[in-house]
Amino acid sequence: MKIPVSVAIIAKNEEKNIRDALESVKDFEEIVVVDSFSEDKTVEICKKYTQKIFQREWKGFADQKQFAIDKTQLQWVLILDADERVSESLKREIAEKIKKSQVNGYYIPRKNFFLGKWIRYSGWWPDYTLRLFRKDRGRMEKRQVHEKVVVEGKVDYLNEPMIHYTYESIEEFIKKMQKYSFLSAIEILKKNQSKYKVLLKMIFSPAFTFFKMYILRRGFLEGLRGFILAVLYSFYSFLKYAKVWEKLWK
């Protein structure tokens, strides 16, 4: 018997990830994929799991995901990224919870993998994210990056994890850092912060980010991976504020 939940996925050129993502949710009653005109085999792979595939020009993470949500038909919606997998234990927990749920949404813990290893520290576990919700009570918050679902009413937490394969290489992290820092800079610019406030954040935020991840969140227990993550996120923090500074001081 299928799990009565709609799965919403957005994708573009995800042939290396999408099959495993879809395989992990094939037991769900509905799968909706919104593809941004992939140039690889993404759509071909998706057709083996669902006929509900919609092609749409890229309009941002939140906008694309909301479009996918709007195309679903069931009461409950689960948002899944192409690099994520729903574990068997999480499937069972979801199926059980929604039978008698008195809440409108659930935070799901994510097991994040970096360079092939599950990262338990550095603030990466349990990394709760709200992904399961009643369609008529949840919507995507309109943001350029780090988008999230906003749910009306009571929410709760699930125990079983979603698996997240983040970055297979440092090169992949740096490529995404360029994109995300640009989008984050747009969000910061919207807040109309002063030039000098941005300058102070550019100077001090990287050091604090490193200290938080490596010391406060015990990233040092991850060995070299923890150190690399703290350095990379520090540089990401510097980069986004440097891009804001560049725009403000022109």
C-alpha cells in the first residue's frame, strides 16, 4: 500500500542523483517533479517513476518549489531535493504519524554527508528542516536562497532521518558557494544595511563562523573534515558580505 503523501522535487541536470532520490520515495502515492529544462538524462530517469513532470524556466529555489507544491494533489506534501534520500525508517514513521496527526507540519532531522562521511558535529546534526506539511497550511517563504517552508499552526519533530549527500568534493562546494553567496548578497542588500555595518560583518563574521563551527559546535571532533568545513563556511561568510560591500561602495 502506497504512503498517502505527495513528494515534490525540483531538478536541473541531476542525472547522477535523481534516480536514487526517486527510488527512495517510490512507495509514496504521488511524485511531482519540476524540471528546469535539463540537458542530461534527468527527465528520462524521472519518467520511470512518475508521469507528473513539469518543465519550467528557473525562477529561484522558493518559486520553483512552490510551483511543485501547487501541482500536488494530496493533503500531505514532502519536499525532497535531488541529493536527499528518504530512509526506510523515516518512511515508516511518516506513514504512522499522518494517520492520526494533530499538527500541520513536521521537522525532519537530516544526516549530512561531506566527502563521503556522515558529519555528526559542526552544527550538521541533527539539522532539523521542515519538509513534511499539510498542503493547505504550508507555503515556501519567498527568499533567494536558504528557502524554507512556513506552516500555519502547530508543528512537531520526527525522529528518523533523511539522508543528505551534500558535497562530493571541495570543488563542488566552491562552485555552489559562488552561486549561494551571490543570492545571499541579494537578500542582504534588501535589508538596506549601512556600508559600515556590512564592512564590520565582512571583517568579523568569518572569524565567528569558524569559531562557532569548529569550537562551539565541536567540529574538531570530525578531524580534518571539521576543519575544512569551518574554513569553507568562514570564506562563504566573507564572500557574501564582500559582494554586498562591492555593490554598496561602487
